[in-house]
Amino acid sequence: MLSTAALLANSTPAQLLPARELMAFTLASHILLVPFGVALPFITLLMHHRALRRDDPVALTLARRWSAVMAVQFAIGVITGTVLSFEFGLLWPGMMGRWGDVFGLGFGVEAWAFFLEAVLIAIYLYGWRRLRPWTHFWLAVPLPPAALMGAFGIIAANSWMNTPQGFSLDAQGKPVHVDVQQAVFTPMFGPEYWHFVVAMLLTAGYVVAGVYAVGWLRGRRDRYHRLGFTVPFTVAAILTPVQFMLGDSAARAVFHKQPIKFAAMEIVWKTDTHVPEYMFGRLNSDGTLSGGLKIPQLDSILAGFKPSTRVTGLTSVPAADRPTVVQATIAHWAFDIMVTVGSVLVLLALWYAWCWWRHRDNPRSRWFYRCAALAGAACLVTVECGWITTEVGRQPWIVYNHMRVSEAVTSTRAGSLWAMLGIVMVVYVAVFGAFLAVVLKMRTRWRIADEGSAAARAAPPPEADTPYGPRGEPAAAGAAPDHTPGGTS
Amino acid sequence: MADFIAWVLVIAIAAYACAGGTDYGAGLWDLLAGGAERGKRPRRLIDHAMAPVWEANNVWLIFVLVIMWTGFPTMFQAVFSAMWLPLALAAAGLVLRGAGFALRKPTRRLAQRRIYGAMFAVSSLVTPFFLGAVLGGIASGRVKVGTTASAHAWANGTSVLTGLLAIAATAFLGAVFLFSDARRFGAHDLVDYFRLRALIAFGAVVVLALIGLPVTHDDARYVWDGLTGGWGLLLIILAAVCGLATVLLVLRRSYGWSRYTSVASVALVVGAWGFAQRPYLLPTSLTVAEAAGAAHTLRWLVIVTGIAIVLVGPALVLLYRLDTLGELEELTAADTGAARTPGDNL
């Protein structure tokens, strides 16, 4: 068994690289939509509740508009997610064939939770016109729990890949005596799950708030923008310090349960005590680090609260059983970017909290809104970094210490996979581009309508209204999307 | 236990064939609706009828995949290795179909709507064909554990015929549903439009099935025997009765019952295929018992399925009920306060 593993490690099949790239590309694309699938219903329901409770037409408009965006976003999320289920078979048949019955059940939970979500979201999105207002609202209330349940299934499967358990191996190395409870609740499950759920909520919050922060910066300081900013931003700001703690405990869980991944994330070459912390930098093949900021002792302190903590190094296992130098550098950078963005967001949340504590109001500073507008984009980058950390850091294993990625990969020829990757990239760029264009177009329509009605109220004589009313706006509005910074959509 | 899960799998496939199939059929009629002006009304009806339900219908497919890899991992591995290309193309079709449909809705320019509409409609044809071809390849025993991907597995008489049959069946379902949707949404001229198409599609199914008899006789002998005797034959006869009943009901303009009979006919055919394959998952090399995953997992899969039925069932019934009652309507521009922009021509 051991010798075959070593043999396989030496011979990397040609289809491995395109298969990994294809998986990485489709997953990285899908994950951009996941925060909205998980958390946008929740934020919309908050706004919807406010609208019904206080009979607030502005909140109602916001909730309706968000649900119109949700309709398109959810559809794109459904199809990019379906692709991922296909890819388990198309790219990693070896993993599913051997381990499917050990860890696949999480996906079973995800499938029915997602089913519930799809049904309820359809009722919510199409129920605005005919259903009674409170009935409509209450029918959508199970949506956030269903989304949490779906995330439960996915994270159960992923955390099992990180810390596999709940089975024993027979003489041929096949899993027997499967224990499902153990396979679902693996050591990494708790830390990974809460870290993920909170990440989704705060990302959705910051992205949605960012849209209105941009409007605020452009001088649209009406109640509509204020409300559209405050509700999602408050959700995100409350969760940001929570996420900081959760992320910290998740990193420590990795330190205990996946020491080699931790070594890659923090670039620890040799097992040692008093290990310094490196910010960024590039790992060389001899174990030295080029560039980067060195903070003595800190890594040991972060891992075990005292400088004498012993941290396992990359070289504690054979080269074939740990991430390559490049992979370790990628995981390290992804981890550091995530931590950096997370820390900066804590400062932003504190700024917001300070203003509410002192002035009972949103901050006035333009710089605050500039930062808030960027926070959404930064969060999406951070979500990507989180996945890169956990997936690249696990290399070369697909099932940690039990199956290599090269053992799981399909036997389809590398050429076909490269061709597939090319096609998928073109299709995804087109689909995501069109999605973005459609959402931006919706925004333009709404803005024209809002400015039109504002102008109609402001202008005294109705005759003078028309030439300067809605008709004058489109030129400016049509050009606007080109100048929009990345963080606004 | 493994047998039970295998039947859950067959039922999930039948549910996808019926629910997802209706949407694919609607896509086919969208494709054949003619130019922008002529096809405007049928396309609007299709849009209106499909929008609230298509995502939920699509989830059946994910259910099928999950049951495959959790309950029968070796079979999943074998099918996805041997049927690489058709499954990859089906996945591509799924993406284009969903994206095309979802993006067409909020678009107000004719040129863009044409592109999205074409994406949606063409891939509504491609996806069921390849999924059908995969089933045909499995039924004819071309997938074994360890079979590598090759055109032989799916580019053969049985596969092509099953793929075409899948398209015809979805077209039939789509037309029957749209026929009663037309009345529901008050588009009375379209009632006869889709009535005619339902009859044509049924004719296509019958013709393809008759062609299939000699084509598959030697090629897929095991399943052929299963379908022409015992329980398989019984279900096929029932399916034929349901199909004929649908035709009669459609001719007599019975809007409610025709839906149920058309769904029953497709579901019964899938069920008959399940009986015909017994005891094999992959005829004639891998039985259900051989492919079954760990016993403990299967037990949990039954529990998860039970929870799913309890939780999702009522929600799904509510969705279909609200949909048939006409309670579900799209938000209009007036509801969200949207203005027209320059270049809008619809």
C-alpha cells in the first residue's frame, strides 16, 4: 500500500493539472455567488420585516428590488452549483468511487436543504403581488435556516476531506465499518462551519451596503440610500469581530488537526519552538524565505499562547506528502491576505460602532464611505483566499493523509480536459459578465425612476418638468457603470 | 436496504424526467416558436409558466447525483468515467439553459433577448438528449466498472434512440402542460396551438418507441426482455394507457387531468426501466447488492430521504398549488419602481 502510494506520488498524471484548474476555476466562480445565496434572503427579510412593521414604503422598495436581484443571482448560483456536482464525477471519480459512501451523506443533507430553499425562494420571489403581506413574509422565514442547513452539508463534506474519520480500512485499503455520525462531525467541522457561515453573512452585508455607500459618495443622500446602507452594514459590522475570533480559533484548530497545512499557511520549515511569524514573503526550495516581514516568536505565541509552543514544520514529512514550495507560498499569501483584510474590517466596524455610540448616527466622513464601498470587494477576495488556504494547503491530498489528488483524478485525456477548461472559461466569463450587466442595468433603471420622481416632486410647474425630467437623465446614467469601482456590485 | 435505495434512485430519476422534463419541453417549444413577432405570445407563456418552478425542478437532478455517489459509489465512478463526454456536454447544457432563461427575463432589448433565448432553447434540446443517451448506454450494458471514456459508450443506436426519445417525451410533457397553462393565463388562442403540438409530440414518442423495438432487441437484450415481460411489461402497458388517455383528454380539452396522465405515462416508463434492469444497476455486470455502499450509510440515506419527504414534500405541494392557482406572479417594473432606459425596444 505504502509503496504504491509512493509510486503514484512520483508519477503525476498529465490530466491532473487541467482537472485541478477546472475545479478551481468553477469553484472560485461559484463561491462568489454563495454569500448571496446564503445571506441575501436573510438581509432582505430584515428589510422586509421593517417595511411591514413600520409601514415603510422606502424599506419595501428596497426589499422588492433586492429580491429582483436575488431572482437572477439565485438562478446563476443554481446552475454553477449543479456543475460542481457533475465535476465530482467528471474530474474526481476515484474519490467518489472509494469514499462516496463515507462522506457523501453531507451532500444528501445539502440536497434536500437546497430543495427547500429553491421552493421557498420561488414562492417568495413570485409571491409579492398576490399573497397577503404577512403570509408572504412568514413563508420566506424558513429560508435562512434552510440556507444554514445547506451550508452544513457542504462544510461537513469539506471538513471530512480535511480531517477524515468514521471508517476503518480493510486489507485492500478500502473503507469499512463506516460510522456516519463520526464522518459528519469531524474535528474540523465546527471551526470550519461557523467561520464559513459568518463569512457568508458579512460578505453579503458589506457588498450590499457597498452599493449604497457608492451612491452616498455620489451625493445621493436620501433616506433610501441611508436605509439601504445601514441595515446590511450593521449586520456585517456586528459579525466582523465575531468572525475575527472564529477565524483565530479555526486557525488554531488547523494547527492541532492539520499541522502540515498550518506549516504551509505560516511557512514553518523546520519543527521548532519560538517560531517567528512571517507576513507574506516567498518560500524557496531550500527552506529560506525571500522578502516578507518577520515578527519574532509570534507564530508560536499565536498557536499556543506562549513562545515555547512547538510548531510542526513542513520538513517533518517527506516532500511527497506536503505541499510544494509554490503551493505553500500560495496558501501562505492567501492566509495572510485573509487575515489582513479581516483585521482592517474590524477597524472599520469599530469606527462605525464608535460613531453610533457617540453620535447615534452613521459616520459623516467621506473616507468611511470610501472604505465601506471597498469592503464588499475586499470580502469577496477574502472568501476566495479562505478557500485557497484550505484547498491548496491540503495538497497533495484530496482526502487528508488517505488519498492523493493524483489517485482520485479521472483517466480522461489531458487534452480533453484542457479543451473543457477553455470552453468553461469562455462560458463562465460570458455568463458572469451578462449577469453583472443585467444587475447594473436594473440599478440604472431604478435610479432613473427615482431621480425622475424626485425631479417631478421638486419642479413646480408641470410644463417645465418634462424636458428636464426623466428624459435628461439617461445619458449620465448610461455612462455611469463604466466608472463604477469594483466594489459596488 | 440497497434495493430500497435503488428504488429511491429510480423514483428520483422519474421525478426529474417529469418535472425537469416539462421545462425542457417548454424550451423545445420556445425554440420552435418562430421569429420574434410570431413567437412572442408562446414565448411569453413559456416564460410565465416556467419561471417560478424551474429551479426547484432542477434540484431533482442534484438529488439523483447525490444518491448515486452516496448509495452506489462504484456505479457513480463507472458511469462518470465511461460517459465523460455526454455528461460534460449535459452539464454545459444545464449552465447555458439556466443562464439563458434567467438572463432573458430582465432584458428589455430584442437583440439581447434573442441571444439569451437561443441559449436557453438550444440547450433545452441538448441536455435531455445527452442525459437520455447516457441512460441508453447504461441500459445496453456499455458501462462496466473500469470502462474508460469512449464514443462507443454513447454514440450507438440504443443511446441515440434513447436520447431522441427523451427529447420527444419532454416535448410531449411540455406541450400538455402549456396547453392547460394557456387557458390558465387566459391565452385562449394558444390552447389549440399547444394542443396540436402535444398530439404531434405523442406521435413522435410512439414512432420512436416502435423504431426502438427492433433497434434495441439485440443491442440491449437484457432490458429489452425486461420491458417485454413481467412487471416491466405491465408498467409499459399502463404507461401506454396513460399516454392514450392523455391524448383523449387533450382532444376533449380536459385541462386538469391531462397533466396527471401525461406525468404518469413518463414516470411509469422510467419505473418499467427500473424493473427491467433488476437486479442490475449496470446490466449485466454490476448488481445493486454489489454496488451498494456501506450499510450504515444506506440506513442514514433512508433517514435523510425520509426527512426530505417530510420537509420538502409539503413545500413542493404548496409551490405547485400556488402556481396552479395563479398566485405566483413576477414583480413588474412598476412594483420595483424601474424606468425604461434608452435602447429598450420591448
